[in-house]
Amino acid sequence: MTRARALRTRCLGAEGVGQVASARELDDALRYLAATPYRRDITPGTTPAEAQRAVSATLLWHLRVLAGWQPADGAHAVRALAAGFEISNTEHRLRALTADPEPSGGQRLQPPPYRLGALAIAWKRVAATRSPPELRAALAASAWGDPGGDSPAAIATGMRVAAALRLAAAVPDARRWAAARLALLLGRETFVVGRRVPDVPAHRAARLLGPRAVAAGSYAEFRQALPATAGWLLEDVEDAADLWRAEARWWDAVEQDGRELLRRARFGPRPVVGAAALLSADAWRTRGALELAARGGGPGDRAGEVLDGPG
């Protein structure tokens, strides 16, 4: 628990995030980050996307360290919380498999995969695939399960549904995070993008959200049918077009719950979950601050946007 709490010092916190967000130029923000725990791979001239990915890679490293300190149950919890990194790797792998060659005859450059270490679930098998159907088969044969299709949308949705279910099962304290995140995913896919969720992940999503919510024909019906574990996130989001506001609320809840878990828990995986939650929320805000700095930053209210809105 002491080690988990010590990792809180790896967060920028509100003051540090505000410093990044208020930078007039991206390079000013990068120079600030170069003296913080996010300094790995941060140098002047780094693009916004590269800087944001570097922040994510630092978070992953901290999660790997945290998992390495834990017995099996704690490591399992961190692996469930870190599933998004393997999803990102898989999405980039799928893009590489389906990308059109550049006019020069080469392939479009993909970022190097995140180094997952012991947090990997099936990445080694997925990385070796040579076609979308083969990638789908690799997922289906793993703990991820069949995503329900081999298109980029089906893979992304299927893996995120699976990640939410795994998180709810592996980390009881994170069940409401998982359910609310799943509601946000289905709400966007169905009522913003207008894309039908494949049958396989839809059936799985019903385990957390209930069959009525998953089968809802309108956004209003969807909100009404959500269980309390997920409905809190969309409580005053009356229009699907405003779902972006729920993203910030979700991170606020994760951060608040994480702080409580870290403060109150004495033994077991709870302090680990709390530390992972705080590290993840801080990285999300830092990525948002970098985006704001890349647009010119500024003092006052604009810097505050990153603490209250999506990044």
C-alpha cells in the first residue's frame, strides 16, 4: 500500500496540468513536462500527438511498476485497468493490415506498439496476425473473446465491451466505472455515430447494462433503461450530441473514487486500484492540457477548460 501511495507523486495534479494548459506554445508546455514524471520521450519539437502518446506511455510504465509490486490479485486488477493499451495496439495493428500503400510504395507509418510486459492479455498472438480475419480469430481464442466482426469498428467496439466486463468482474470497486463507460460507448456508437453494435458484443453488454438499454430504439429510451450503476453518468445529458460532456464527468468520478480508495484502504487491491485511477486521470488531463497548449493555451478560463471538459 505504501508503494501505491508513493506513486501519487508521479501525478502533475491540478496546478501542473494548469501550467501545461496555459502555455502559449506547445514547446513551452514540453519544456515544463521535461522536468516532471512525464519527461520520457518529451523533447522540444515533439508533435502534439507524439507528446500525448509519450504521456500515455509514461502512464503505462507506472502501471507496469505498480503491477510488479503486487501479488496475483493486485496484478490482475491493474491488468484489467490497463486494457485500453492493448486495445490501442490492436487497433494500430489492424490499421497496418488494412492500410493502402503510400504512393512511394511504402506503408503508412504506425506508432510503435505500447510495451505491455506482464499487462498483456493476448497481444503477442495478435501482433503476429497477417489479416483482419486472422486477428479476429486470435482475439476469439483469447480472454478477449470474439469481437463479432473483423472490421475496425467491430474490433474496437467488441474489445471495449470485453474490457468493461472484465473490469467489472476483476475489480468490484470499479464496477460503476465499467458500467458507465460502457453506457457512454454504446450511446455514442448507436445514437451519435449511428452504427449498430454487432450482436456478440451487444449480448455481452447486456450483462452490465441490461437488455432493455442495449435494445433501446432512441436515446431517451436508452437513458431511461440504464441501471443506476451507469445511469448516473448521463443523468443530465438529455441529447446524444452532448455525450462529450459525460467524458469529463466519468474521469472526475474515477479520480474522486480513486482518491477515496487510496486514502481509506489499508490492505488488499483497493489502494492499487486507487493509485491506478489517480495516475490514469492525471494522464488524461495532461493529454488534454497538451492539446490546449498546441492551440495557443492561455491563462484563466481557457486553462480551466482542461480540468472540466474533454481533452
